[in-house]
Amino acid sequence: MSKSDLTHFPRHLIFAGALVSGVLLALALHMLGQRLGLDLGGLWRSDLGEFMPARAALAWWLVATAGFAGGYFTATLMHHAAAGQIPPRMRQFLIAIGVLVLAAAGQAASAPSAGPTTPGVVTGLAALLLGAAMAFCGAHFALRRN
């Protein structure tokens, strides 16, 4: 089977799937990070004596990396899935990992919040926007490579 005989999903569908997947992964890791004490809002707190809290920087990097990786790998997988190039065991493994991450995030989100509501909403929106931007970049690089 030559490369021209392979079927492909439309680019817009791949971008949409990659964005949704990257944003969900970024938000899931944001919620899990909050339970572990990694707060995105730590950069704006003035009551801390440190210049930049390492936990806040780690939280930003974690959310950005999750969004980029989610977008990149989803776009790559969707690009190869239409041609049937993903083995069934790999597909089942990826589905299981996705379900476990989202279930852990749901459990973390269901617990009562320790912080005030307004900063929680602002950091949630920041995680959403950062995850969306990085998922778009990941999908763009994955599709550009293929």
C-alpha cells in the first residue's frame, strides 16, 4: 500500500480532536496538581517571601507540557488511525490511560476546594487557555511533520 493510497481524516477534524484532548489533559493535570500543592496562582501571591515559588513554576510547566503532548500525540494518532496503522493493543492501552487520568482528575475535582473561589476560577481559566494554546501548537507541529 503506497502512501498516496492511505485515507486521512480532514485536518480540521484532527485539529479539533487534538485541541479537545490536549485541553482535557491539561485541565486534568491542573486539578491533580492542585491536590498535590502545585498552584498556578502562586506566581501572583505577594505574601510569599520568595521571588518565584518553584511549585507555581512547576505547575505552569506541567499544564503546558500536558497540553502540548496531548495535542501532539492525539494529532499523530488520528493521522495514522484512518489508515489503520495503530495496533489494537496500543489503542486499548491509550484508552485505558486516558480513562485513568480523567477519573483521577474527577476525583480530585470532587473534593472541597481549599482556596478562595475567585483565585480558583482565574487559575482554572489560565490553565484552560494555556492548555488550548499548547494543544494547538502540538497539533500544528504533528500535522506539519506528516
